Amino acid sequence: MLSAVPAVAEEITSFHTAVQSYYPQQDCVEKALQVIHDGMAFLDAAKRCWESIR
């Protein structure tokens, strides 16, 4: 359901890309921070989507 919402789909795609870029090497602090940033952005978008349909 969430992937059908463009804003949420965009955020989860960014998060997935960041995770793939960081793992398995885990060699760069900036990439680790990007994973955290993109993960939080996805959670925020999912929360906004959920609140809008409640």
C-alpha cells in the first residue's frame, strides 16, 4: 500500500539505494549517515501517509 503513494515510494527507494551503497563494505561514515537520514525520511513519509488516511 505505501509503495502506491508517490512520496513514500520515493523515500523508500532512496533508503534502499543508500543501504545498498553502504553495505556490505561499511567503509564510509558519510554513507552510514545517509542511510540513517534516508531511513528517517521514509519513516516520516510513511507516518504522514498513515495519518492522512486515519
